[in-house]
Amino acid sequence: MASYVAGLAPEAEALGVQPGDPAWNDDDWDAKIAVLLAHPPAVVSFTFGSPGPDIIAALKAAGGTVWMTVTAPDEAVLAAEHGADGLCVQASAAGAHRGTFSDRLPGAPEPSLPPEPPLSRLLRDVAAVTGLPLVAAGGIMSRDDSAAALAAGAVAVQCGTAFLRCPESGAHPVHKAALAEPRFSRTAVTRAFSGRPARGLVNRFMLDHPGAPPGYPEINNATRPLRAAAAAAGDADGMSLYAGEGFRAATTRPAAEIVELLSP
């Protein structure tokens, strides 16, 4: 961790900032759970792991429904055991952070970036170990993609990259432009920006920092000032340009039109 953060110094200096403090924090976890219990929404969804059976039970007792993101059958089994009402099944083609937490399960090997099955197979693998309703995520960019996910067992689809360039998107303008820029031709999964596996457009920062250790949120905190400075300078090569494999199909249509295009 210390070596990686030290290696950020030249880039930070070029941007006129200092690396952030690579400290751990829980992002006000207890306070957020307290708000959810005091004002329960219809659905609470979790990623990066399970909140635990006690919290899930409390949220359900308050009148909510609890969903969890999973990326593998073993994660689905644990989510079901903990009381989840439904699962968001995230395939490897998805943009941004991977919801994987298998590396935290007992007996799991050291965290790595192994190849993962395509969405249709992952849905079938998860459906084989749990009867919970499944929402499909990862690489869904068209009506045909949605139809295939539903045919593979999903009850709904969840899309992100498809909406990144739409007028309602809060993505940075530089990020939106990069999705259509020819020189950004592929995506890859990296820990360079946050310490957790995340898929984004391959840019200079990702290529220059291939050896990031698995440390979230420490690395995320360390790179935050660099990413903010790069965005302010309009430097796409210093930003975390998170996007899924189907990013080239993202359009500037309004969100409502995109929903129509995605609906089978």
C-alpha cells in the first residue's frame, strides 16, 4: 500500500495536488443503516458483500425488501442464507466496480482477477443454487441483450453504461466524451483507482499503475485528489472512466428513449 501510494507522487505533482490519506473508513455505515431503519424505502440494495443477517432482518422487519449484488454462485448461497429477498447478478462485462466478495468468504484464495462467465451462464449457475428472483446486470445495451437475460432466468435487467451519455446522466462531460472517442477502444478491469476491481476505459493512468494492491477504500481515498484534479483539467487520461464492455453502444438519447430501446 505504501509503495503504491508513493508511486502516485509524480502524477500528483504534475496535477498540482498531493495524494490523499490512504486511510480506512466505513463511510458512515452505522448512520446510514439507522436512516434506512427510521425511514425504510421499498427496496434496499447492497454491494461489496452482505450486511449480515441481523441487519437484513431488521430492514425487513421495518417493511423493506433487501437485495444483494452477487457475481458467483457461492456469493448467491451466502446472500440467501443471510435472508436476501432477491439478487442482482452482475457479470464481468459490467462497468465500474465489481460487486464480488468471494475473496472474503472462508477458505477463499488471495484476491485476484480471474476470468468470469458471461451473463447468461452466470444467471443459470446462480439459479441452480437459489430460487430467489434475479436481476441481470452487465453488458446489457440493446433489446436483444435484455431479451437474452430474461430468457436465461432474470426477472428484470439493470443497466448502467447504456445511460452514461444521456442528457440526464451525471457523468462528467469529459467522461461522456471519452465513451465516443476513437482512441479509447477497449475496457479492462483494474484496481488502480480504488483498490477494488472495476471496469473502465483503458487510459494512461490505468496502464501506468498496473500493480495496485487490494485495498479499498484506502487506495480510493489516496487517488481521490488526483482524479478530481484531472477532471477539473479535462484530462481523461487521469480519470476513472468507468464503463462496461458495450460502451460503444451508449447514445446521447434521452433516458426514456433508451428505456424503450432496451425493453424487449
